[in-house]
Amino acid sequence: MIGGMRETWRRAAAAAALAAWPAAALACPVCFGGAEGPMRDGLNAGILVLLAVTAAVLAGFAAGIVTIVRRARLQAIAAQEHA
Amino acid sequence: MEIPYTVSARPDTGLYNARLGIWLFLASEVMLFGGLLSGYVLLRTGALQWPHGWARLSVPLATVNTIVLISSSVTMAMAVAALRRKNLARGRACVLATIGLAATFMIVKLLEYREHFGAGELPSRDNFFATYYTLTGLHAVHVAGGILVMTYLAGPGAGLWSRAPERYTHRVETAALYWYFVDLVWIVLFPVLYLS
């Protein structure tokens, strides 16, 4: 009974230690802790390229929506003036 | 019930249905090629050594293909211009010229692949050839798709001209937008893969 309690406390203490110092438990799944090197540079460059492509496509959508809103507004004004 | 804006443009967007559709499709295509390009950048930057494209690939053949593909975009633009002027014969001739140039591109690409296969340079050889075949192969699939669509437009699809000439013109315009995109992708791939 006492042994079981001790084990529980030991586990809780280990969990608390990991929560207080999470870097020790979180090794990067790509570089496995090797924070420097060409693999990290490659990963960063790849992420930047993908972000740039996504940003460009989203900017295109945003520009298209703004154009449509402006055109619709002008259409409504023209229709009111015509009436 | 008649579907609106198949021929005339919607007043607020200034687009007809097919044009809006092709723009959305092209946006998804940008993401597809963008993802692959990102993977290429990751592998290339992360590699300890990466060979120069000009040392392992045929730059003269790729240059010929670049000229061929740019010329095909010009003939496609000429086809659209001819159809807008209500000249079907010239429009079809220009679409056929585009098909011929696209077929030339594919033949040159196959010659290039055959040369590499003969030398044992398969995708499994290294990351350089894996990315080369993935990017150029996907692009070639797009060229083949374009050839299919344009063959339909120049052949049986041209029957629409007698019933609805404006609609037929819109179809060719939409195919042209796709074709310009395919051309643009090659213009990006050529320096990235061959010249660096």
C-alpha cells in the first residue's frame, strides 16, 4: 500500500518536473534535438516558400473580393442614379 | 431553368461562370505546385551537397522546350483574338498550331527522359532526380491534359460555334488561361531545375 503511494508520488513528481521544464521532453521530430545544421535551414526555407505561396493566393482572393465589392457598389449607385 | 451568366458576364464580378471556375481551379493548381516547390527547397537547402542542374540535365533541350512553350502561348492568344473577330477558320488553325507545339514539347521531354533512363538516372538515384522527375512529370501531365482539351475544342467541340459562337469563344478563352498557367509553371521550373 505504502509502496504504491510512493510510486504514485514519484510519477507525479516526474510529471511536474517535465511540466516545469518542457524543453527536455520536446525533442523536434525532424531534427531530434540537432537545432543547427542544413536540415533546419532547409525546413525553414521550405516553410517560408509555402507561406509565401499561400499568402500570394490568399492575397489574390482578397483582392478579388475587394474588386467585386467595389464593382457591386458602383453598380448600385449607377442603378439609383438611373432610376 | 436557364443557368445565368454562361455567356454574358455577371455585372458585379465582370466574370462569366467558366472564367470564375478556371480562376478557382488555377488557385488550387498554384497551391499544388507551390507545395512541391516548397518540398524541393527543403530538400535542396537541407542537403549537404546538391548538384548543379546544368551539369546533369540538358540545358539546350530545355531551352528549345521553353521557346516552344512560349510560342504555343502566343498561338493560343492569336486563337482567342481570331475568335473574338468571328474568324473560326483562323481560330481553329491557331489552336491546331498550339497542339502541334505542345506535342513538340512532349516529344522533346520524352527524348530527355529517354536519355536519362539510358544512363541509369532514374528517380530512385538521388533526391535531385526524384524532384526533377516529380516536378517535370507533373508539368508534363498538365501539358498532356491541355492537348486533350485543345484537341476537343479544335475537333468535335467546334460544332458549338454554329449554335453559340460566343460560348465557344469563352471555352477557348478558358482553355487559354489554363495554357498560360502551364507555360508560367515551366518558366519557373526551367531556371530552378536547369540553370541553378
